[in-house]
Amino acid sequence: MGNNYYKNFIPEDNIIIYTFLSILFSFIMMKMLSIFSFSDNKNSNKYSPNIKNKLKENSKIKIGLLTNEIPPIVYGGVATWIINFLDMFKDDDEYDIIPIYLAYQDYPPEDFKKYNKLRVIYYPNDIKECFNDIDICINNIWISLDTIKKIRDLYPSMTMISVCHSLIQMEHKTNLGNQYQITWEDQEITFKNSDFVVLISESEKEHYINFNYDNFKATPVVIYNSYKPKFDKEMCDVDYNLDNPGYIGRHVPRKRPELPLFAVKNSNRDDIQVYNMGVDYKNGSNLYWDRLDNKNKQLNIIPFTSDKKEKERYWKSIGVNCITGIYEPFGYTICETLDRRVPCIVQNIGGPSEIIKDYKEDIITYEVSMDFDKDVNNFQKALELFWKKTDIERKEMSEKSRKALNNFRPEIIKRDWKKLLSICNNFENHWGRFSNKLLNKKF
């Protein structure tokens, strides 16, 4: 009867093809059901085994916070991020954060004793022991990439979240190709071996996509850095009558720390002093800044130091802090400037522009140009605009703009991290795009 039934609708020589297509269609449908079904069967996304057991036992989920810098080992903003993350999840009811330090480059100092639960990877063989009870790895390193590969090989079901503190390809393009930044393939290897890549601003995500990194299996997610204000109840000693501009931070080409100096020179303001903190003299000298110092009596250089007294001397000497640069993923410096209620001039790109986006009327900004001379001119206009403000106006602008920090307080950023971690908790790692159905575009 079945054969006669088909003959009424389909030519006899096409029955075999139809039968084959029917079987193929059924197979595809079964696969689709297994992919999109979230029921607890053996083919579905489900709690990963380790986490599922811990949830049953009501025990904490262990997060391995992998890094190669933690104070006093500091190379940049990563060390600050690590400390903030540890503080943010201190005594959390659900997650236990285990810092894991990669000691291939810097041997752990005595100060590390203050970090509870700290684990150290001295040699490759230490990886297995350091991660044997870790459920989720939050990776913050871009060196020794064999480490990432080995972790992935040893624990293939463990979710790997890599935090991108800056894109090396952007560093290369905006730092005049410094030799330690001439390759970005190493960072791409990390992206390839990750399940999620956390970008610290929307602008970073745009760069990430422009470099076609979103073609990797890792899901890109934007979670801003957290900043815990230190001066909510304490007022810093700020002299709003001062016209002196200053720059504090790293001295690499993309930061353009010379802008305040050149803008003052072009303005012919001999009465102005320029303060510059952070010049690195670890190799004994810095020829570029030595020349600038010798040629410009208005320039006051405070070398890089962790001395708090020197830092306070910088803040008391300036009337406006200058957030300059042609590439900035986030911007801890602008956060501290706002926190201290110090007036600031901010570039109109990247992380800093996102931090102040709701308070642009209360902050002086300048238009960034890749052309250095144009950049100086644009910054000069912003600086001269600041000079025209009265001390009362400067104080009012600083008070209002400080509210921008509310979006980056730890309790706010922690919600975004918990949202991502909950997805890692609940679904098995398939190294695919399952998470795109669950993640919002913006956390």
C-alpha cells in the first residue's frame, strides 16, 4: 500500500531520491532539536559536571584568576584590575576567587604573602595542580601562551574567559611599532583558545570586530572595569585657581603625554608650569624626556614612583589633569581625576569618552587627531577654554562630573560579571556560539 501511495504523487524514478531526502530531513531535525533543547538529557547543554555537583552540595564555585602581574608586580592597569576584582568578589556567597600567579618572568616577592589562597605556577608541571579544582578560569595574561594551551588540553571542559585589557594590534598601530608590540599573533592565539573574550569598553569591541576577531569561536562581551571611589566622604585639597596642566600615567607614544607642554608653549603662557608624572628612568635615563626637560624650564618631571607623597605632590601642583592619547581602552586615570574632584580635559575617543558620556557638558573635551600637530592645536583650544573658566565654574563642573563614577562602582560591575559567570555555570562548554542566544549585546 505504501508504494502505491507514493506512486499517486511522485514519479516512480524519484521515489528513491524522495526517500533519501526524507531521511536526511529527519536527521537534521533531530540534530536541531538536540542543539536547541535545554532539557537535561545527554545531548543537551547542561550544567558542567563539576559545577553541577557543587550546586547540589551548595559549595562555592572556584574561579581561577590567572595573571602575571599583581602588586607589587605592576606593568600597567592589569594589576589594578586584579586587585579590584578580588575586592569585588571578597566574601561572595557563590564564588571563591583563587588568584593564580604565573611566575615565569617575575619571581614572587615577600609581599605576596598578603594574598590569601594565592597559587603560583613556577614551572609548566605546576599547572595541573594549580587548576585541578578550578571550575572557571579568568585569564589576564598574553605571554607564555603555551600555558593557555596546556590549561585547555588538561581541562577541556573548563570555561576559559580571557579579559582583553588592550588590543595588541591597536597598541602596535598607535605606539609607532615599539619592538615589544610588533606582533599581535600571540594575543590572537589566546582569543582562539577562549570561550569568552571580555572587552573593557564598547570602543574596544568595535576594534575587536574590525580586526575580524569575532570570527573566532569565542563570544565577545563588554564589561567595563570597576572603580571604587576613595573620596566619597573626604574632600581633596584642590586649588581651583591654578592654571597649571598636568599629565600622569604611562609614557608611550599612544598616550601623547607631551600635549600639555606643547599647548602651553604655543599659547605663549610663560606664567604656566607643566607637571608630568610617570617618566620611566629604570634604565638610567630617558633621552626623549631629558631633551624636553633641558629645553623647557616650564616642565616639571616627576619620575615614575609608587611613593604616595610624590603622587600627592603632583595632584596639589596642577589645576587641570589632562587625559590625552589616540587610543585608550578604558582609563583608570580619568576615574581617579573625577574621584578627586580635579578638573580635567579628556579626549573624545575610546573608554574615557564612554566614562563621561552622560556628563560631557561638565567636562572639557578635545577632538583627537592622528596628526600630531593638529592634535596639539585641538588640545590647545581645550586648554585655553579651561583657562577662561572661573574657580567657581571649575569646582561646580568637577562636582557634577564626578557622578559619572556611579556607573562603574564595584556593585554595578559585579552584576555584569555574575551574569556572565551564571551562563558559564549553567551550560556546558561546547566551544561554540550557544551563548549568543543567552547574552545580551550589552551587559
